[in-house]
Amino acid sequence: MAGNVFLTPTVIAKMAIGGLYKDLVLPRLVNRSAEAEFTGGQGTVINVRMPATVTGGGARTYDQTLRDAATPIVLDRINETTIPVTIGPILYKGVPVTDEEFTFTLTDFTTQVLDPLTRVVGESAEAVLVSEVNNFPASATITPAADGSDLHAAILEARMELNKRNVPQAGRMLIVSPEIEMLLLQDDANRIVRYQDSGSTEALRNATIGRLYGNDVIVSNELTALSFVMMTRDAFTFVMRAPTVPAGCTFGQGVSYQGLALRFIRDYDPNFLQDRAIVSTFTGAETLDARQAIRVVAV
């Protein structure tokens, strides 16, 4: 296998061009509370407890007629359910770094080796959640036209459906693909309240472009083209766990990429006179409560 391609420092300008690194949007928008349960001795599957339900429908009535007839009250039952969330397999990316590269070529190990590795693993971890969201069944009844002519009607219909499901309006989000974002921003009626006009730099950093019909509108490049998802944080769950640094490793520590927990280990392979740099993590994603999300794909 060919070696790494590091440029000789004497031919590199001092000013480097900024890389085209994508923002990891979706992991910030879903439930992450199950992560704390993935600890030693707990295994790779955690059962997340869902809100309890009571059998028998609504409240029952008890009147004088029933009392006179000595009819006992009816006792219903409480049902608790769980959603299994699985973490793993391990995601990793590793490269060798030779003695020659350390001695004559590398000028900044973090920038030239560690940062590219964490970026690849971080983006691959997000892809696990992206797959879960993009495979969420799309609505069979809400199908806006691809030209956006009835996009707002479709968004309002999705909103109505969540209302019927008694999904709280507080905290709802409208996650849109870049194509849907463009259609919303091109709207002649300008119905979206744009955050770029409010001076909120924090909103722009979080990919939030505005508010529409009570929803924060957030763009994700990873959604299926011409699709949107109206949801709350509890619709999906995403879990990550940086592997434990092995005792036999020469050097290891926890690192992060855009808030995602990773592990970096580095050791020396004397058989090839080179270091091995490896970044890894465990990750998993699951639909937590399908009632709290509606996915719509334009056709």
C-alpha cells in the first residue's frame, strides 16, 4: 500500500485554504439521553422506557344505578413499553505515519493527521442517524409537487396531523433538505420569518434559517432530496460512546468532532518503523416515538 501524501513544508504557502467541512446538524436535534446508560456491564442494547398507557380508553363513570345494583367498579391496567436501542458496531479510521514522515514531512500532527481522521469518523457517525431518519416511512397522503406550488399546504397538513396526535407544539422542528429550503426562501409571499434578518448569529451557526407556522426551520444537507421532516426531539434517539482506551495502548485519549465523542489511540509498530493513528467510536440510532414525526417527500 502506498504511503501517506504529505506535502514538503518548503513548497506550502503559510496560508491554508479552509476545508469544505459540513456541519453535523441532525445529532443536535434528537434525543441523546440514552447515551448515559451505555456503561460498563450494561451491554450494547438499552431499553428506553416509554410513557405508560392505561387500558380501557377514557375515564369510566359510576352512578347511583350501578351503586344500587351493587356493581363493582372496573379496574383497568397500566401498560409500560420499552424501545430497544442498540449501539455498535465500532466505527473507525486509521492511518500509519512512518518515521520518515514524522522526521521530515509533518509540521502539525493535529492538523495533518488527527483532524482528518476525526472528521471522517464524525461524519460516518452522523450517517447512522441520517439513515434512520431517511428510512422513516414517508406520508402516503401528503405529497407536495416537486415545483413547490403546494409546499406550504403540505407543511400545514403535516402540522395538522401532529396536532391531531396531541404532539406538543413547543419544541417542534421543520427539518428540510436544501431543495425545500430554496423553495421556502423563494416564496413570493415571504411567509418564513428569517433569522438572518433578526441578527441571531447563533441560529445561523445551528443551520436554523427561520420560523414557519410555529416551527424552527433547519436545513440538513443529508435529508433525501425534496423532503422535509416535521418532528420533536423525542421522535428519534441517537447514541454515541467513545471506546475505552486499552491499557496496552502507548497513548490514548478522548477527542470530539462537533460535539461527538470519539477515541484517539496512537502506538508504535516496530515491525514497520511507523506509528498507527486510529480514531473510533460506537454509535446507534433508533426511532423513539413515530407519532412525533411526519416525513414528507415531494413528487
